[in-house]
Amino acid sequence: MQKSISGFSKLSKVEKINWLIANHFGNNKQAKTVLKSYWNEDKKLQQLHDEFIENTISNFYMPFGVAPNFLINERLYVLPMTIEESSVVAAASNAAKFWLTRGGFKTTVLSTEKIGHVHFTFKGEKDTLRNCFETLKPQLLKTTAPLTKNMEKRGGGILDLKLIDYTSKMPHYYQLEVTFETADAMGANFINSCLEQIAVTFETLSKEASNLKGFLPEVIMSILSNYVPNCVVRAEVCCAVDDLSLEGHFTGNKFAEKFIQAVRIAEVEPFRAVTHNKGIMNGVDAIVIATGNDFRAVEAGVHAYAAKSGQYASLSHATLENNIFRFWVDLPLALGTVGGLTALHPMVKFALELLGKPSAKDLMQIVAVAGLAQNFAALRSLTTTGIQKGHMKMHLLNILNQLEANPAEKEQLITHFKTNSVSQRAVFEALKNLRA
Ligand code: MEV
């Protein structure tokens, strides 16, 4: 039986590892060797990573790749991508190259508003609460002044504060809904601090407000929302339909027709929509992670946005009008280029420098382009050659590594599979034949 432990976080790193090896690995020292092999020799760098979270015992590597040739609003970018899936960077690079000669990507930030709520209950008369809120509103806003001062200097701050009545959804449930502009910060800490301050002041002042007639609001919690339908960016591509022709495959018209049908399917059918949007998130998450942003927040917000009509649907859309093919995506993205890990993690700093030290708005546009490019690459493969050809080609090295092929064997088999289709079985057989 596994042993529980108290005070684990107080142990040193080595003590933690020793406890794990003794209790979960039957004292097998090999597990310890694996953990240690991922420690960084640079002690200062290792300590930085150790201190990002609690109970760090090692590092977990993800590949950091780059996708060049992204022409976005007439400017060329090399995109940093942190992702484990073999074919994603290659797909992004292909899509970038394809659109490089067709005008590149165009983007527009449609809105940048963030949102948070003080969730509370109130059992008295609605009108009494409304009147009390209107009276207290200026003081509630004023109470955040020490917190908003610096943000206001950077062009951000609180945009609005509203009382929302949700008693039709849950008895006695109301919200103070606060909207924010957070400039180049993602703003989670700023928003949550403001909300908590507003909540405390609201409860305190309510006790003094005689017009509430003995009923007091009770704050349940105060927290930002990761659903940001008013912080949206659009990325798009367009070209003459004839420019879409794929040699050896289709005319431009045929390609556009199939491509648009594929998008329509994702617009009307949730099973396909989820996979379609997952492909978009391949590009989005890779840059969100490389730039030190919170990919769980982005994922949650994007998928909620995809379901805003009441049915989960495609985030991207495509049309063919007057022989012009147009393909675009709207994504809600609350991102930051200051704060958080941005000035701490050396690879995040590198990624932001590679992108030319973007503002949060710039980063929203770059990330949306990566999502659109990924979606384009996936749909192009799916509607022409099928996805497995390209995917397995990129996965070949993983299979060869799994089979412990040596460098000479890898070289020969990579050449062999240039003209043969890749599968786990086929690679196994080819390696067996080579070794025989
Ligand atoms: C795989 O990671 C992503 C795709 O499944 C996306 C799609 O089906 O559109 C290829």
C-alpha cells in the first residue's frame, strides 16, 4: 500500500526524490537517474525553474521549434512554437510559405476588454439592492484607486462596473460585473486584486447602508472570467480562387469547393467542430506556451466562444465570392507580454524577442495567425492527400527512436520512406530487413 506523507513541501529536493524512489519506485535508482539527468547544470537557472512551482523535482522538456516565413500585415515573422506533436511546426511552415506568395495574413484586433465578477447573494428587495448599488458605485470604484493607478498610466484600468441580476438562474444570485482594459498585461492578478477590493468595500459599505432594510449582500467569491468574448482578434487570408490550384491535385475552384465544405461541416456538426478547432489550437497553444502565457485560460475561453450560439461550432469560416476565396478565424485571446513569466523564463524572453517584443495586441494577432495557418494546413491535407501521409512522415523519427535505430539506420530509412508510406509496422519491418 502507498504511504501518505505530511510536510512533503518542507523537504529538500533530494529528500523529496528519495521519498518518491523509496515509496513509488521500489528503491529503483534508475528513476532517480532519469530525474537528475534533466537537472540543469547552471544552478542559478535550475533554481529559477525550481521556484516557478511547489515541489519541483526536475524539468520537463518540450521541443521549442520555429516556423519561418509568416507574412503578417506586410511584416515577416519567425514564429516560436513549443509543442510535442511531430507535424505541427512543419504544417505551420507549409501554410506560411503558401500564403507568403498570396498576400500573407491580415489581422485586426476587434476588442480588448477583460471581465471579472464579484458573485454574491442578496435576499432582500431587488429595487433596494439596485438603489444601494447606484449609491455605492462611485465609492466601489474609488476603493480600487491604489491598485489601478499604475495600470491607468499604461492606458488600462476599470472600464465599467454593473450590477447583474441572475436570480432567474439561481435564487438570490447577483454579480458585480467589472470590465477592464489591461494594456500589455494579461491582467489576471490586477483584475483579481481589484475584484477582491471591491468585494470587501461592498460588504463593508452595505453594513452601513440603512436603505438595505436589514438584508445584507453575502459575497460568495471574486474572480476574473477566462471567457473573454469582448477581447477578440481576427486573422484572415484571401486570394483569387485560381491561385489556390494545387498541381497534381485540383483546380483552384475544386479545392476551394472542397475546403469550404470541410469548414461548413465543422460549422454544423459538433464532433467534427471539436477536432477542427483542436487543429486551430495546435497553432495557438504552441505560441501561447512559448511566450509564457496561460494556455489553460486560452483553451477554456476559446472553447466557450466556440459554443456561444448554444452549439459548439467551428471557429473558422470560409467563403468563395466573385472568384475570391476568403478564410478567417475570430479568437478570444487574453494574452500578456509583460508580467507573469515573461521577464523571468529565458526561453520566453527569447521567444518575445524573436517576435520583435510585441505588445499584447501584436501577440493576439500573431497567435490568431498561427491558429488559422494550422487550420488551413490541416484542411488542405484532409481534403486532398489525407492527413496521415504528412503526419506519419513527421512521426517517422519518433518511431525510429522508439525502435532504437542508430544514426546510419535512420539515414537509410528516412530515404526509404521518402517513397514508401509510413506506419509503425512498415518501419519495424524495414528496420528488421536492414539489420538482416
Ligand atoms: C491533429 O493534431 C489536428 C487535426 O486533427 C485537425 C483537423 O482534423 O482539422 C489534423
